[in-house]
Amino acid sequence: MGKRKSAAKPPPKKRMDKLDTVFCCPFCNHGSSVECRIDMKNLIGEASCRICQENFSTTVNALTEPIDIYSEWIDECERVNTVEGDDDA
């Protein structure tokens, strides 16, 4: 009698790389000075620069990561700069 064939094991899952939590400040351009913190109790995310003391806060949800907070800050800076640039023209 022959041996029963065993089911092939699925390949191991690839680990996702960790995302950054420290970023470059858009105001003072100091590398790795912006730190993002998420307060899930109050649903607030805050990004603040240790060098120039600039900060930004926004609302968060369960899927929010520090890179999302930093990206929203950069988008808000660009939006304000384009609005100010349009007013001058």
C-alpha cells in the first residue's frame, strides 16, 4: 500500500516593514524632528516639531498611522500656500 499524500504547506507570509514615526519638519527642514502621536482615547493625532515648536493636530480613526497625520500636515501647508499665492495675484 502506498503512503497518503500530505497537503502542501502554504508559503510563509511576508512581513510588512514598519512605517516611520519621525519625519522632516516642513518649516525648519530639520531631519527627524517631527514626532507623531496618536491619542485613540480622544481620537486626536498630533504632529509636532521638537526644534521650531510647530505643531498640527487632526482627527483620527482606528486605521490612522503616523504617516497619515504627517501627510495631512504637508497637504494643509500646501493648501494654505496656494491660497495665499492666489490672493497676491
